[in-house]
Amino acid sequence: MTISANQLPINDIKDDVIVALNHHKTILLTAPPGAGKSTCLPLWLLDLPCLSGQKIYLLQPRRLAAKNIACYLSQQLGESVGNTVGYRLRNESKTSKNTRLEVITEGILTQIIQHDAELSACGLVVFDEFHERSLNADLAFALTRDIQQGLREGLKILLMSATLATEAINHQLPDAVALESKGRSFPVDINYQAPSNTRLWRQHALSVLKSLVNSHQGSILMFLPGTGDIRYLAEQLSPFMPANMTLCPLYGELSLQQQQQVIAPAPSGHHKLVLATNIAETSLTIEGVDLVIDSGLENVAIYDVQTLSNKLQQRSIAKSSAIQRAGRAGRLQAGHCIRLYSKDDFERRSEQSSSEIQQADLLPMLMEVARWGATACEQLPMIEMPNATKEQLAWQELIDLALVTHKHQLTAQGKQAAAFPCHPRFAKMLLAALQLEHSQQVEHLLSLACLLASLLEERDIFSAEQRLDNCDITQRITQLLQLAKKPQHQRIIQQAQRLYQVAIRQGNDASDFELTNTNKRICNTAAQLPLQCTGLLLMLAYPERLAKQRDHQGNYLTAYGKGLVMNSGDALADKEYLVAVKFFQRQNTLAIGLAADINLSQAIAWQVVAVESKTHLHFDHKQNRIRCANQQVIGSLVISEENTLQKLSTELIVECWCQQIRKRGLSWLKLDEQTQQLLLRWRWLNQTQKHLAFEDVSEIHLLSTLEQWLGPYLVDITSKTQLDKLDLAEALLSQLSYQQQQIFNQLAPNYFTGPTGRKCKIRYSLEQAPIVSLPMQELYGVSSTPSVGDSNHNSQVALIIELLSPAQRPIQITQDLVAFWQGSYREVQKDMRSKYPKHFWPDDPANAQATRKTKRHIKG
């Protein structure tokens, strides 16, 4: 059933839209699916006097939707596409000098703006499906808005979406006028059929589909997260498909022609089962669909700062996406939606998906920001700013690639790289390959670079079985050219041709090349390609990913310090040096997914990589001494090392010892009894006499400040034997002034001197008061408990007295000597008199004379 343009709900607000466009610069339009905002409203714009003679750009987030909408609008005008209405996509366009309405993708608008900073011929930019918030859409809007605010006040912007968060965007666009259209969708019955085990959702989806393909009288649209899931279900379902139902995969990697065939009406009496990614979520109407099956999942590319690459992550869709998907069943008639998850699961989901700007690789966007003349995203009127840390890291990557300066301005090479329709890393590789092809006389090096760039921007062309123990990129290049006529390979070849032509133009040397014969030039040189240079070319794009084999096969370290692993049976596992391009997480390690071996000597000779010389000191565990070596390094990688007998600098010696001590811990130093007691006394003082504010001597602090307190004593030390002879107590005390040392010894003395002159060691502890042990007779006459600490600051601490018998055995412990004399001494006296009758046990010990002698030697 087809609805005429005059019946579409958007017509109800036609006058409001026209008035708003006539009197305002920025308009927000919310219209549910099926209202006609994409297929009806654009035709009104062509007749508006305020836009007379001016071009209109209508942005669509998906190539398929852009082309189909352009074709549909042209059909409504009774014209062929490319006349009044045309389209412009990456690598494909159909426009003419008569084209006033161009349907384009977001990245195309950015390129138009970069070449025409005022959008001089354009009167209105329409952003359709703006709720999808792609990185390209955010950037294209920011540039358009910047033009509107600073260069052309008359430029108009219209944001349209089915689920636009109008309140949030209104906050960013206070001058905008908000309009809303009622939708016209038929009722959709929602049914929930969750799997018993969420990890087996594929098998559950297959079971649901098998039960429906023979019983349902209509077309079915099923949303799946990725192409792997689509291929799996298509293969499993093929034997069960009825004769009147066609199985149709729909995903972004298909050609536009293949995608259009999927959405075209089925022959009379026939139906379709469309297995689609979220490419079918908005803008497209697939005729005859009255049943949607929603897996509730999507695959999202998330940029991982650990691997410096995108990784595909499967996640649950947001409520807004689930509602959009269900709405596909009610575009033209009443329909049904089966959600393969529970109602509780749906209710728990977030309202909107995370915006791409918070999870994508920012390098391509920042190149455009710099190309526009801004040095930070905050200088542009963006709807949402990226994470500040991620933005700064991305700027640093571009600086390291020599594409922008430290002031975030494009370098000369960066200006050339910005013209390439590929990632900035690959653009740099292509420019360098062009130069090397001339300077090093290596034929077809640029052709190889173009194939590498286009290959790496697509999915791995090897099957899962082929990928097993084979991460060699050169073997992918070989297969690509052997099977160049396969549709998915053709797309890669065509992109390589385009990159080749741009590289030649940027090289300003087109006379030496046949630009019209690029296809032959790239495809006919398969046997002549310098595949041995693959790793060298990839080093130009990924200088930090040079990796050197470590202690055993398949274990690598990269130039930026990341450890990588590879299966020991892999085709590249025995190579000493690799350039690792793609990684994936495997348990707690990063595994290499794609790589190429590299002739490092050649890379150095061609100045593809810079080698630094440095003096390196290390501790030789076998000889227990510091050794010195001259090293050639690339980042974290040691390329070569030669021991030397040169005189070592004191700074390097101190640094080496400090590294070793921190690695081993303070106990690795030879802490003699004197030093250990010193540390205990000091830590006790810091714990109980905080007013002194002595230096912290905890192990953590001592390790962090080794250079300050121990460094001066290490300058001539080259062996562990010498280190063990250091007076560490002296080194520690050097942190205190002379006056502080005097206070230290006064408040935390090493010894207690009793009335008889005996010096008894005080044992300090952080768990209790200090302890001193001495014979009881030597404390006679002491009427108060000895203490340590600062009496002037009321922070003194009474010593724990361990009283000994004449045989030096403990007989009593007390921290209150007066109370002991007056109390439990009587029992002790009685016991001691019987055991040691020759010794003096007075009845009044508090007033008796302290003694070391027996009764016989005490003078009367």
C-alpha cells in the first residue's frame, strides 16, 4: 500500500515550516517515521522565494538512503535523477548544472565546506536523521554553524529527526525555532521472546525464524548486529526457505545496486526475509514488511587508546533504536514486532545511544578541524565536545605523524594529506611512498601503498579459517589481486585507484603517469609489486608499532612500550621485527591480528625510521655490578647494544642504582642493626612527636626520594659490594640539621641510663611504647617511671620497664613504677628472697639505694 505525498502528515505543518524558513535561520523539526520529512518536505523547499536560485544540501547519514531519496524525489518531479535533484556520495555522484537540491552524505558536506568556506551558492543545509549523531554529522554541523555565525548570516540550517532530543539541542541553539509533526504510523503489536541463555541468542533467533518463514504471510525484516551474524543465519536458513520467499541480506558492505535490489518491491505473490544491520533502521521503507524481528543488538566501532585502533564491540541498542526498529513494521500497514529480549531488559536500557564523538577515532576529524583553521574542538560551535583527554592524545598522534605542528596547525605535509579520502595515517604513507618510489628507484611502491591503505580500511578479506595462524598482510595483498574480480575485492581495488590518482596530483608530477590507466597499472603489477617493502610502508603509517621479538617466539615489544603476543605457529612468528597494524584483546594480553615483517636495515637506510644513540647503564645480576653500554634505540626498542668501559657519569650511576633499589625494595640494601634501630626510633618520633615535623622515613617515601638522601653517597659506587659497605645510618641522618639531630637523640635516645650508670638499650616499636630491660635492684630509689619524648610539649611516653632477676630473667613488666613499688612488689619480693637470698630486697624500694651488688658487698 502506497501513501500519496498529499496524505503525508508533514503537510499539516507545511505553512509553519515555510514561515519559519522565511523568518528564521535555524529550525529544529521533529517528525516520526513515515511523516514525510525526507520524501515530501524537500520538494517544498525548491519553491521557496527565500531560497530562489540557491542550492540546497540535504544530508543523509547513509549512502543507500541518500541515493534512494534522490531517486524518489526526482521521480516525484517527473525527472531523471541528476536534473533538479541529484546526489553526491563518496566515489559516486549524479548532478548537473541544473541541480538545486543535492542529497549528500555528511562527509561530502565537510569537503564542500573546506573548498568553499562560505557555502556561497547554498541557501539551506538540511541535516536529516540528526539523532544518529555520527562524528561526520557533528563536524559538518559545527562547520556549517560556524559559517552561519561568522561568515554568512543568511545561511539557513534545518535539523530533522524522528527522535531529536529537542530540549538538549535547544540549549546549544538558543536562536532555533522548534517545530513538531505528528506521525502517521500504523499500530505495531510488540511481543517479547527472550532466549533462555543470552549467549546463545543466534540459535534462538534461528529457531524463531524457522517457525515463521513458512507460516507468516508477508515480508519479514530482522535486525542483526553484524554481517557475520547475517551470513550465519542466511546459511542456516537457506534449506528452510519457501519458494515464495526470498532471503535478502542487507548491510553496508554491499554495493549500492545490491542494496537497492533488497529494498525494491517483491514480485506479486512473493515476500522477502531481509536480514539487516541497523542500516535499515531509518530513512528506508522496505515494501511489504509487516513483521520486524529485533535482536536488540548492534555492532559499534569503539576507538581503543590502548591499541590505537577501532575495535568492533557488540552492545545492546538504546530504547530509541528499539522504537525505530519496531516502527519499520508499521510504515504502510498494521504490523508486528518480536523483540528477542525481555520487556524488563527493554525498560532498563538507556533512552539514547552514546554519541559517536565520545567513542570514535578522532584523528580524521581533527585533521578537518585543523584544515578549517581551528586549533581545538572548543573553537567550533559543536553540539557536543569530545573527551578532553582523548582529544589531546589524538592531537599528539597527529604531531608525532608530522601532520600538525605543536600549535595544532597543518604542516605542509598535513595540507597534502588532508586531500586524501582515507585515514590520515594512510595519507602520510601514500605521500612518503610517492617520494620513495622516485628517490629509491623502487617501481610500483605507490601502487602497493594504495592497495595497503584501501585493504586496511575494509574488513579482513581472509575467512576465519584463513586467519588462523596467519596475520601476514602480504598474503592478503596476493589474494586480493588474484581474486580482484570478486565484488568485495573490486571495491578495494577501486578505492586504491582513487588514492593513486590523488597521490599523483599531490606529487605534482602527473606527466610521468597515466592517470586514465590507473586500474591497469595497479592490477597488472601483482607479480611486480615490491611486497618485501610492505612492512616498511606500514612503518610510515604506524611508526609506534614497530615490534621486536623478545625472549621467545611469538612474544613482541613495540616501540611505544606495549607487549604483544602471536601464536607460535603463525607464519610471521619467527620474524625478529614486525610492524603490527591490528590487535585484539586475548585474555590479559594484546594479540597481533595483522602485521608484516620489516627489513629494519633498509628502513633505517631509507630514513623511514630514526635511530637514537644513548648511553645505558644496567645492573648485571651475575656480576653484581653496574655495566655501561652504548645502545641504538627506536622508542622502547633496543636495536643494538655494545658494552663500553667509558667513565660513567655520576647522574647515570645514581639513576641506575635508584632504579634497582626501587625494583628490589629497601630490604635489598644491607640494613645493619644500627640502621634498623635508627629507622625505628625515627618512625616512632614521627608517630608520637608530630610537632617536630621531621622528614618522613616510611619505606614508600624513602624509595621515592632515594636521589635526595642516598644519591650523594652513590656517585662512586659501581658494585653491590661497595653499596653494602655504605653507612646508611649516616646517609639517613644527613636529612636532619645538627640541631635536629640533637633533638632526635634527646627525645628518642638509644639507651636508658639507670641510677647505677648502666646503659640499657631502648627497643622502639610502632605498636606500643618503647621497652627497656634491666635488673630490678638497679631501679631502687626511682620514684617515677622513666619516659622518652618531649615533656615540654606534653608528648612524653612512659617506658615499658621489663624488670629482670639477678639471673637476667624477666620477673615483671610495668609502665607505672610507682604503682609497682606500692603494689605487686610485695609478692615479687617474697619470691625473690627465697630464690636469691644473697641479694638485697628492701621493704621500701622507692627509697632504697639502687645497686648492682649482693648484700655482702653493700656497705652499711
